[in-house]
Amino acid sequence: MHLEIITPDRKVYDGEATAVRFPGTDGSFEVLNNHAPLIAALKEGDVTVTGVGGGTFHISGGIVEVLRNNVVVLAESASA
């Protein structure tokens, strides 16, 4: 699936991922390939990307949208 992590200042990550773990406001959750459509609020914490070029990104909160194997994270701020 394709993942983008975007802040108001820059695009922090743009690439492929096999799994992504998020710090949801109601608890952490993971998104895999072919996940059902989803929009969720995120709290401060780590977004963990599994796959080629993956890693861990600390965000200060935001939202995530999952739709047709495209995952977009709109974060207030993010750092690798």
C-alpha cells in the first residue's frame, strides 16, 4: 500500500508499506494491505512503518485516512 505522512510544512514520508501502526485516540491500531476504508483521529505518539524504507515517526497528533490501499496521515508535526 502507498503511505504519505504530511505536515503543514513538508512531506515527511512518501513510499510503500506492508503495515503501519498508529497511535489512535482510542488506542493503537494497525493497517495492513487491503484494509477497509477508515478515517481516525491520532494522538501524540509513534507511527511505525513496516516495509522497504520504513521506520518510526513521532507525530504530535492528527488524522489518518485509509482508502483503496492509499494511507494519508495529516499530522500537526512529525519527526523521524
